[in-house]
Amino acid sequence: MNDRFFKENFEKTAKLTKREREIVGLLSQGMSNNEIAAFSYTSIRTVHKHRRHIKEKLGTQSFYDLLQFTEVFDLTNKENNT
């Protein structure tokens, strides 16, 4: 299943900016919008904007959908956030 998901969604994921990938990783670690804003030195409004762009680019409808992208494309960024 993951191979099929990877092939079907590679181009979508490739469209994410570096910052959007970072936001996805932080979300997957359970950080709130406020925590992400503080961590990334941006405003809460900017975090909302990034989340909207991520949702549009990936076509996700739920947090579960986003987590699937995170797992298959290794977007957790855990090594960068410790």
C-alpha cells in the first residue's frame, strides 16, 4: 500500500516548500499551532497560512491523511526538532 501511495502522491509532496515540510513534521509530533509559531519564530497567522497551503497541495481532508503523508514520505524531521 505504501508503494502505491508513494507513487500516486510523490508529485504533490514535491510541491511542498521547505517550511511547509517543517510544519508538517511539527504537526506530526503533536505540536499545536501556537507551539509551531513559537518554535519557527513566525506568527500564528503565518502557521495557519502554511497549513492551508499544505492542505491544498496535498489534497488532505483530515489529520489522519496528513499523517499518512508524514509516514510515507518521512516528513517527521525529528532529528531537527530535538
